Amino acid sequence: MVIKNVNLETVCGITSVLPDNDKPEIAFAGKSNVGKSSLINALMNRKSYARISATPGKTQTINFYNINDEMYLVDLPGYGYAKVSEKEKEQWGRLVERYLHASARLKAVFLLIDIRHEPSANDKMMYRWIVEQGYKPIIIATKLDKLKRSQIQKHVKMVREGLELENDSKIIPFSSVTKQGRDEIWEFVETELGE
Ligand code: GDP
């Protein structure tokens, strides 16, 4: 994808009406601090357009980035931040569920998992939840640069087994430092949009 322009067009909080976009959407989910903003910036060729959080888990909004007036990258709020209250967790759940349920133009959902660690209980729940909403999550294993090359395969297997992925499910290792995986993600998105 050649990025001509990007625009944070809509920000939705827990009480917002979700936009009825007429262009396809690609959504990104993951626990807070997993590298979601960094990934979205890398996909948009921007340094810091999507906020990179110093204090993880603080904002519970869904952000819609208009790309070239062709499509949207949808940044779902991060989960699993220990310091949020039960009430906030519940509000988060309702907001994300409302979006996954209601979006008419959602084409694919990426779930980001830190490649260094076993998927957490929250990661597993999120994975199942996306599946229950009728989507087949594509896994992006983030922070690839933090591993030695010799460790990568073992960790990809750990993520696959942790989430109990089916064999044909895709895992794309990615680093926002080296940008490895970026082209593969865009290729996947373009294929989804073309169908
Ligand atoms: P978010 O909360 O999921 O949006 O995560 P951020 O993109 O804000 O990243 C959280 C922290 O991880 C920041 O300090 C980033 O600089 C760092 N980070 C994100 N992606 C990578 C990566 O691919 N490699 C490394 N080494 N650090 C990363």
C-alpha cells in the first residue's frame, strides 16, 4: 500500500455512536503495551501519529484512521492493564463487543501477541471472543527484534500452542524497530480488501 494520506478521523469512547463507515475496516486488538500503536504507526509510515503510550491502558477509545480515503485501520483499546477498575473493564468489553458486532465493513481482525511471552489468559479470552464474533484472527507476534534469531521458531510455536490456533491460522512476526513483517501485513490486508 502506498500511503498518500492518513487521518485520525473518528475517536469513539464508551458512550459514542460508532461510525457507519462506507469503506472497509481492518481492526487491531491486543493487550496494552503490546506494541499496537507502534505497529499502526509503522503501517502508516508515521513516527508517532498513533499515540505511543507511556502510561499503558489509560485511554479506552476506538480510533479510526482513514488511509488514502480507501480504508480504515481501527485501533481497538488495549486490554489487560492491571490498574483499571472492574467497571472500566466492563465498559471496555461492551465498547469492543459493540464494535465487533456492529461493524458492517470490518474485513479482518489482527490480534497482537508479544512474541517473548506465552499468551496470557486475557489474550486467550480475546482470541476466543474474536472467533465467537465470527472472525478468524490473524496473529501478529510483536517485538520480534527482542529475540535472537535462533529463538524465533520456538516462540512462534509457543504462541500458536498457547492460543490453540488451527494449523492454517496465520502468525506474522513483526518488529516496529526493524519493520520486519510490515510488508507481509500490508499484503495480507490488500488481499482481504481485494476480495
Ligand atoms: P500499545 O500500548 O500496544 O499501543 O504499545 P506501544 O506501541 O505504545 O508500545 C509499548 C512499548 O513497547 C513502547 O515503549 C514501545 O517503544 C515498545 N515497542 C513497541 N513495539 C516494539 C518493537 O517491535 N520492538 C521493541 N523493541 N519495542 C517495541
